[in-house]
Amino acid sequence: MPNLLYFVDVSSLSKRNTQSLDFTVNRVLIKLFKTSNKDIINDCKDIIIDTKLPSVQLSQRFDDYIAKWL
């Protein structure tokens, strides 16, 4: 995940692009855990992998970047 988000820290992606990143992560988890149950996928994402969706991570990283320079 860090490699995926490395260069987009300071850029402003459109809502469609962030949704596309979220969709990709969700699809990988669906295939990895062989389930389409959203609750199971969310639990696996939160508990097992301990990660957030790219849209949430990008928002936090952008806020941190702005706070660093202000």
C-alpha cells in the first residue's frame, strides 16, 4: 500500500480516482479472502491487515502535509 500511495501524497486526486483506488483494494481483499460479504471484508481490513482505504489514508496524509508547512 505505501508504494501505491507514495507519489499521491501531495497531489489532489479527483473523487473518482480515490473511489477507483478504494474499489481496487476491496476487490483484492474479496479475492484474497474468497468472500463478498462486506462485513467480513471490513473486519479483515481493520483487524487482520490493519489498514484503511486509500481515500482515508490520502486525506490524512494530505492534512499532515499541509499541517507540516503551515
